[in-house]
Amino acid sequence: MLEMALIENIQRENLNAIEIALSYQRLLTECKLKQEQLGERVGKNRTTVNNYLRLLKLPPDIQAAIRDKKISMGHARALVTIEDVDKQLAIFNNIIVQDLSVRKVEELVRQLGKSELSKISREPAGIGREIMDLQTKLTSHFGSKIQIRSDGKKGEIKIPFVSVDDLNRILEILEI
């Protein structure tokens, strides 16, 4: 019954990639399925199932970003190929700060594999942490999900609103 409920949940709901991976993991462990059997039951091939499961090897910060749709599964699939967690996090910070495309991330990962680390400077990662902290503070302050993008020299801050009332609330906070 658990197996049927989990499979139905995976197929019916609009789950994010981490929720799907966790459901797949539960099916494998609690229902004693193999990846091939699981793939057959959910209508996916074994490679797809494996790609979802690999996401669970990523650090919690990156998993949270996938869950919160800050990065795509394509970004995550590129990151998961890197064994060093610090390097994963450095590239992750660059993705957030510089709003990198999946293609650009794949290129960085290939360069990393060739030991060409010059594209991943330590400075943007440090700036990335500061900006992420500031982004969190501003999100808390405004009660809206604030986005900050920066290349280290210039950038932008986006404050979204969902209605005129919400815009007025934000303007009050800004004392405008």
C-alpha cells in the first residue's frame, strides 16, 4: 500500500526534484525495490531515476536551492558530478550571484575537471555568501523574496510584489 501511495503521489502532484528524489529513495529502501523496478513502476528509465537520487548527495544548501527553485535540476546535475563539496558550493554561489545558465555551469564543471580553476575565483564565492546573507536579511525585512544579483562590481536588487496593496506595504517600509 505504501508503494502504491508513494507512486501515486509522485505521478499526481507537482513535486520538486528533491521531493521526487526523496520519494524514490523511500520506495527503494522501504519497499525493497531496485532502480530498474522503480523506473518501470513510475514510467521512467533507470537513468532518470538515478539522476534524481544523485541529487540527494548534494549539500543541504544546494538541495534547498533546488527545492526553492533558485537553481534548476540541470544546474544540480552538473554540480553533483563534482566530488569536492567546497568546489560544489563555490560554483553554486557563482550560479546564484551571477545568475549562470546551465550551459555555463556545465562549462565551469568541465574546466574544473581539467584543473582550470581560474574561472572560479574565490572572491565571487565570498561575495556570494555576503550577498546571500544580505538577500536573506532583506527578504525578512520586506516580507517578500528579494533577489540580489551582482558581478562583484555592480548589480541589482529586485523586490517583487503580488498586488497594489503589497506594493504599498513595501513603499511604506521604504518610507516613500
